[in-house]
Amino acid sequence: MTASSYNSELIETFIQKASLKQLVYANTLKVFGDFKESIRNLYESSFETVANHPENLLYKYEERGNFEVKFTFGSDILIFAVHTNVFEFPRDHIVMKTSYVKEEKDRSYCGMINIYNFIADSFKYNRINDVGYMIGRIFVNKEFHYFIEGKRELGFLYSNFVESIIDKEAIRKIIESAIMYTIKFDILTPPFDQVKEVTVLDMQNELDNMKLKTGKRLGFRFQGDHEERER
């Protein structure tokens, strides 16, 4: 092999892989744009109903740059965040075993949109030690095929990578499922022995700077989708 042919093969491989990743990333950004639009539409169409509620419920939509959307409803926050990298799955992942990917390996490269759930008070009072939870992550490939790894409804309803092509209707259902899961995902008290000791410094600090962690399952094992009971 001559130096010129070697370089030619090298550059061709680079161009092919870089072009694939750019296509996947562009698709993922487009899908994320549809997520933002769908969440905004939900917020705007329901704002008047929520605003007129006598309990003065917290309800807010925020776009935080190009890669993140923050949707606050009541005591909860959902954050949708698109990752700026493209990923491939491990060889033993179920996606890699499908005929769809075996026919064309490039189909396994995906962009990723993560969905996180936080307690609204964690942001309101700047409780930087509080924890949130990833409740789902959405993978999108070059042909807009998608699937979700997630909790309960999210993981069960959207797992057919071979046949599922993401569109605005699918996005709407994903958002609704994420909100419904979040509403049902309540804060549980941590075991008494884990919180019985508090330092003087903790008590002297203002509430929004307290170092006492709060999270929906803090101190509990956060189990898989097939297990409903928290320990």
C-alpha cells in the first residue's frame, strides 16, 4: 500500500464517520426542537387553566440555551437536555442484536436526549446538595428511528427501535408519559438514622443553603421498572 492510497483510505474513513455523526446530531437537534415546541404548546394551552386555580400553583416554561428545556409544574421540575455527542451502543446491547442494525451498522449510532426530574424547591431555595433523577433517555438515529430507556411507562411503551420512527405525535406522548410518571413519583422520607444528626453550621445557614440533602428517593434504593415497592 502506497502512502497516497493509505492517506486516501484514512481520509475516506474519517469523512464517512464524521458525516454520519453530523447527520445523527442534526436529526437529534431537530427532534429536540420538536420537544421544545410540544412542551411550549402544552404550557401555553393550559396556562390559563392553571393560572386561574385558587391554589396559585407553580407553572413555568423556560428554554435554557439551545440544549435544555425546564418545565416546572407544582412541586416538580422536568428538564429535557440534548447531549452534544453521538453514541454507539455496546456490542451486547439489545439494539445491536436486531436485524435492523445487523443489516446496516451505521443505524446503531444515536444522539441522546435526557429527561431529569427535580424537586422545584431545590432550585427555588438553591439547595445545591439536593439530588434529581434521570427518568428516561431518548435515542435517535440517522433515520429518525428511536427508543427510550427509562422508568415504568417510558421504558415499556417506547422500546421498539426497529419499527418506531419519532414524530410529533410520539413526542407528545413521551412528554405526557414523563409528566404522569413524575406526578406519581412522590417524595419519601429517608430512614431516621440517616438524618438524625445535624451540624450547628447546617442549622445556622439559611434554608436555601442548608446541606441537608433532599430527593424523592434519597436514602432509598431506586429500583428497576419491574419493581414498584421502594425499600
